[in-house]
Amino acid sequence: MNDECSFDSLRNLSIGTVQSVSPREWRVTLDHDAPHSTAINTGTPTLFPKINGYVLIPNESGALIGVISWIGIENAQYPKRQGFKDFDLIDLPFPQRIMSISPLGELRFQKGKYSIERGVFNYPSVGDIVILPTKEQLQAIVENKDDESCFQIGIAPAAANAPVFVNPNKLFGRHLAVLGNTGSGKSSSVCGIIRWSIKHAQEKISDGKINARFIILDPNGEYKDAFDDFSKVRKFRVQIDEEKDDFKQLRVPAWLWNSFEWDSISEASAKAQRPFLRQALRELKCGSQLQLKTRHLGINYSSLLKKIEGILASGILSVKEFPGKNNFGTLLLSTCEDLEKQSHTCLAIHNEPIKILLGELDQIEKKRFSHEYQGRGGNIVREYFPFSEEDLELSIKAINSFLLSIGWEIIPLGPDEDSPIPYNVQDLPNYIERISQERKAEQYLDFLIMRIRTMLSDNRMASIIGFEKGDNLQNWLEDYIGGSNAENGEIVIIDLSLVPSDVIHLVVAVISRIIFEALQRYRRMIGDTLPTIMVLDEAHVFIRQVPFSENEYSTDSMCRKTFERIAREGRKFGLGLLLCSQRPAELSSTVLSQCNTFLLHRIVNDKDQDLVSKFVPDNLGNLLRELPILPTRKGILLGYAAPIPILVEINELEEKCRPKSSDPSFWNVWTHKEKRNVSWDIIAQEWQKSSEGDIHPPTQSSQTKKP
């Protein structure tokens, strides 16, 4: 290989010659004196020949790299050895060893070091020699030592246990998928990748204070203790015992939801219900920027305005004849009485606008008043002369002027229904009901209002989605993404294990969307990206492949679409995905197609194997035949972050640093080697939110012990 290898060294390392060449496969005839099990001429004992081992074919630019995909024996003539009289032997079939190798790339030696270039530009010729790589060359093939491949994730057993390094920019920047069956070690790999990347970054900084951000969406509560030795970890979950652990209450308040998410969770119909729902959201969010009393005035009198505009649009006859004229007169009278009461309780700044509106409406009402009399039951009935179109227009103009004077925009020009502006979500069903009454559409909105009220009254959801005083977007972003004072790496663990199944897809979708949109706005305003990695375990639950009969507005669909958008566009704004799944065949093809790096652990299911086989070029498909028999902690790293597909033995984590995803100890529990005392009363009380007394944590005797 150029200046690095002499002819003598090549001759000592030679194991055979190229017999046939195709774009996908090269067949090699092994020399009869080539190693049969172990090669010792490479500087260190090396197993040879073996499946997925590496060989080199020297050429003018360095050497072609091939991986052994098949080994066999064919009958051939006995080899004629130069200098030996073998011609008098009987010519019987001789077992000739052959093997197939798949081309990977080129190994070059420049400026005193090796470098790998993926792809083959110059194919070998029949008769070219095939050599074994030295230990140094093997390490160069699998180590991936480019300038930014800085942290080690494991070793390569097929390359003399050479360390395997990865480039975090390539690993996280174009999304990583860790796939494998239950028990194959994928959760530990995810945990290790996060730990090793942060720790290596800390070693590069004198004070150890790095600006890294990992957000872990944990549906099973496996990662809650995995990073306790890190100083900057924030944990969120549905709270059970606030004094017992360091978790904070998971909060995804309903004011963060956009209109599409409200459509999904409320199952609002497209034509009859969504327009009303979105109008209510828009007006509540507009009003939420005002003081409470101002907001109530704005909501009440904007509703009155719409009602009078509806009367005008329906035709003037509706207030000229009985009973319309009396009804409108009574409406004006009751409005004047309300204004009179509010003039004594309103804010000082609203006094003058209320007096002006009261005077104008009172003048219109008294101008059309006819007489009054005592009706049935002793009620006073007021009669009115017909109202005119001018009366309606004057009323509309007066209310418009009032709303503008208190700071309420008639046509909201500020926040829309998708803006994350705090408001009391308990006002939403009442507001929709008021709109439905004004538009005489109660029959179309009854079920929508009932669904929203049922959801808001659910105690399981109230702690997550409810409104609390002091809620604001800035605090939420600092809690769930991290502020400017990131030290030792920001890790956010969001435990979703107790989130009700009704809203878990919604919660995940909202968290992911808000983080993505926050990073979008960060780049637009600051000019640079804020690198952040979102980790999603059990990704097949939230990013499920589209079924044929899917409802476009279901929460499943909404969650999948959110992640598909992040997968397509997240790289531009510094948001990387780290997906972990045991069922890759159920994952969205859109998301998988955007993942550029894969770490494949043991996969047994045929459909999953067929899917992942498409991740590698056709000539390297043999590499994945090992997937069904891979031991725990071993996986195949391939894609953008690996110059060539590599069989990796992942570094082992300490027991305390692993996710709590080990298999249950059935036998030890059955045989009393591990104690399991059952206290269903405590669980039942918490589950039912019993009001009989405080819920106390289990005593030491009732907790799990090991002898």
C-alpha cells in the first residue's frame, strides 16, 4: 500500500487471490497455506477466516476494504507448487477454500495516518492478491477517527477489539434510531450514548460546565434514576408523593395547545363545531392579556355585539313586530341594568366608558318605550314601539366604541387560537355555550361542550392540563428545555408512565411541538441554532405507521405528524431525534427515512428484519443476517455516523446507571430469594384518591427487600 507496506510485508500478509469480480461481490480463492483458524502474521493473533471479518486488496490508491460474507469449500485440482515434484501425483479432487467478500470502501494512507473513504472507485482485477489487515489498519477501519469523532461507544470484536468512536454532530444532527427486541440492550445503549457524550464534553472544558440539552420522553419510567450522579437533571411526572422524590409535577397546560390539538382531543366535527371552538379559543386568548375584569367586560359585550349584529343581519322585521320588538327592548333594558351595577364595581379606568355606553343604550331604549303593565304572576311587562335599523346601528356603534375604549379588539389582530397564551381553560366550555346560544346553534354544540367539561373535570388530567396562577410560557420553556445557565449538561426526564392513556399522545405531541417551535424562533431571533436532543423511548407507540382507516384528527395521527415534521425539519433548527423502538416495522416510514444513523440490536421478527435490511446497500445485506442471534449489548452501527457498518460491543454501564428495564425475577420471587410484600391498601387509596385520610408511604417492612 504505497509507501506504508513493502512487498515483503504484503507477501507475508497474503491469504489468497481474487477469482471473480462483480459490483456487489468479489470471490476469493484462499491459498492452501492460508490460516485455517488463527492468523499470527498481523502483529497479534487474529481469528481467520470468519464471517464479518475484514480483508484488504492493495491497489494504486491504497487498499480496497472488503467484509467476508461467505466461506466455503470447492473441489479443485491439486495446486502445483513451484520447486516441488507434484506432477506424478494422481489428479484427485482437492478441497479448495473460497470466500465471498462484499466491498465497503477504500483505506488510504496519507500524512502518516489512515483514512477511510466510503464507496469503491477502482474495482480489483482477477488475480489481485488479498491480504489480512494489520492491527493498526483494523483500528483505522472501525475507529472512525475523523477530527470530530470524539467519544467511544464500544469496541469492534471483528477488528481485534478496536475502540469505536462516533462524531456527535453526525450521530445527533441527522437523527439516530436504536432498534432491537426487548432485552437486547437498546435502552442501556440509549442511556450510555447520552452519558458518554456528556462526560466526554465535560472533559474537554476546564470547568466542566457544558451547554448540552437532552430531553427524555420516558413512557415506562425506566430512566428516572439513570442520571442521578449528574448535577443538572430535572424530572417531571404525574405527582404521587411530593415529599418522597425529586420529581416535579408534569405540566402541559391546555393553554399551550393549538387549535389542531384541541380538535383532536375534543373530537370536534369539521363543519358544525370546529369554527365555534376556534372562535372561543381566539377570543379567550385575546382577552387573557387584559386584566380579569377587563376580560369579563370584553367577553360579555363582544357577545352582545355579535347578537345585535345577528339581529340586523336577519332583517329589520324581527324587531319591528311582536314579540321581537319587546324582546330587543328587554335586552337593552337588562343591559342598562347590568351596566349600572358594573359602574359601581368596575376598575376606575372603565368608569367613563361604562357611563357613555349606559347613556347611549338607555336613550335608545327609552325612545322606543310605550307603556308597561302587570302581567300574569305579577310580572311587569314592558311594551315597545317598533325599533328601526338606525336603532340597531347606533347600538352596534356604541358597543364597538366601548370595547375599543377598554382595550378589547373587535377583530383580534394580536394572538390567534394557536398562540401559547395563558387563559383559564375552565372558561372554555361556558364561552362556547354562550356563543352557541347567541347563534342559536345549541343542538350542534351540546356534545362538544359535554366532552370538554368531562375532560376538564377528570382528576387524572387536571394536574397536567389545568390552569394555575402564575403560568407563563417563559417559565415552561426554562423548565422543559433549559435556561441560559446550563451547567454540566441539561438532562430533562419526563416520566409519562402515569399519564392517562386518553391524553398521553396529546401530551407528547404538545411537548414536542412547543420545543420544536421554540427552537425555530430561537434561530430566527438569535441567528444561530440551540442544539437539543429529544429522546423518545417506545417510539412505535407514538409514531405509528399510518393505518388505512386512520382518522386524520385523532390524537395518534396528530402525534405522528408532529414527529414527522421534526424529523424532516428539526436538523435546520438544531433539534435532533434519538428514537428507541422494539418494533421498527410499526414506525412511520417518514420518520425512519429521515434517520441517518442506526444502531441495530437483536431483531427476531421477520417483518422488522425485512425493514431494517433496507437500511444498508444490497451488497452489505449479509451483515444483518446476524441480527436474530446477536447477544445482549452487541449491535450493528451503520449510517451517516459510521464510515462502514460495524458490529459493536457496546460499553457496559454500571448497574446504578442503567435504565430500570431488566427482566422480572419470577423464579427468585417464587422461591422467596427476593421478598415482595403486598400492600394493596396504599395503592388503592392513591388510585382512588381516597378522602378517608392522608395517603402515607409504605413502611420499610412493606417495601421490596433482598436478603
